[in-house]
Amino acid sequence: MKISWYPGHMHKAKKELIKTLSSVQAVVEVVDARAPAASTNPLLQELAADKPKLKIMNKADLADRQLTHCWKEYFNSQSKQSCLVTELDKQNISQQIVDALERLSPNANGHIDVSQTCLIVGIPNVGKSTLINAIAGRKAAKTGNEPAVTKGQQRIKLDQHWTLIDSPGMMWPRLEDQRAALCLALTGAIRQTALDIEEIGWLSAELLMEIDANAVLDRYQITEAPESTEQLMEAIGVHVGARNKGGSLNWHKTAEALLNDYRSGKLGRISLEAPPA
């Protein structure tokens, strides 16, 4: 199975992005702290190569602390780029963003005296809308557990100098790296109805066992490491009670349980990627 998702409204969002980028002074990209590379949009790297960039690693409360620290150092080491890490508590995030943007601005010496605009972007379901609401101090953006909730651009005043332009979550046309695509499916960036849940569940089980087998075995009270993915999924299904009316195992519910447990943090703080050496 090849994982892919690029609905029609995202093509429109791409055209709006290209138009907006010409008029902004900086770009803020929200990525998932569990998969910072997979959730970085390569289109943005191509279209905004000359713009200062602020990476915001969101959902850090669900990610491995040490790997998040390593990712932050990695992003901060890149030219014309800075990084912030956010968890559930987003207090003072607006001022943190302003401070970071002022440090990144090429014409700033500690403070900016002219009006500046920055574009905030992110792939679906990285928590950008929740972040926008924390920045605005009100419900300025719709939020939801399903990706692609935000549909149009809006402007939010950060302070007397900086204005933030929000944009819909946007993917890119081809997911060439299928391991990264699996990370996106596992974190919920790809709409569930666009996936074969059973197959994604099996692939996710294999990936999570590769990264942190103890977390998986402990969560589902599996005393001996299964010899196959089928045995693992059977053990998970039995533990969560995923049965059909006749008593047979319901593979769909088993896969959903695994995906939901990972996304909610019930498996623990598991990051899916490490930064380049």
C-alpha cells in the first residue's frame, strides 16, 4: 500500500501560499515534535528558501524529551532559523514568537520599528489552530481531532509591529518517503478515511516495536515478545477487547485502538524520528 493524501482544497491553499509568501518578512512553521522531519513541508522549504524561519515544535508533551531537545538544537543550528518548543501550556507563546522573530529579522537590532508580517503554516493536525487560539487569547481558529479543519487565511495581531497570517493546513502532492508517510498517518496528519486503517495499524505496530518495544508490550500487558506482527496485533486486540459479535477478533478496532493509544500518549512519550547526526 502506498500512503498518499492531497485533497483538492490543498491545491488552492498552495496557490494562496505562493501569493502570500511574496509579501511576508518571515515564516513560522508548526511541526509535530514526535516527527519533526516528516511533518516539515518540503514545498515550504522550496518556496520560502530566502525567508527567515521559526520552527515551533508542537505536541512536545507527547514526544521523547531528549530527542525533542536534540531536534531543537539541530533546528537552531540551521542558517536563518530558530526553534521554539510548546507543550499543553502555551502561556506567553505570543511574546516568545515575537522575540524569536525579532532575533531572526535581518534588519533588527534588538527591536523592530516598522510593521512586519509573518505567515504561520503547518501540515494538518499538528495543532496549529490550538496554537493560534493561544496566541490570540481567544477562539480565533476552529480546532478538531481530524486534519484539515482550517479552510481560509486570517490575520492576527501579535503586537504593534508584527501581524500573523494564518493559513490552512497543507500537504504536498507526493509522499515519496513512505516511512515518513507512515509517521504522518500514525500521528494523525492524514485523514483517517483516506487510509486502510488495518494496514496502517499493522505497519504502525511494526514501527513502534522497532522504536520502543517495551512501551508497546507494557501497555498491552504482553509478557513475551510476539514472533510476528499478526501475533502482536492479536495480543493487542485481546487486551482491548476488540471482538466481533461471534467472538472473532476485530482487526479494524484493534488497529484503531493502537493508533488512538499512540496519539493520546497512552503508549508513553515516543518520538518517531531522531535528528540527523
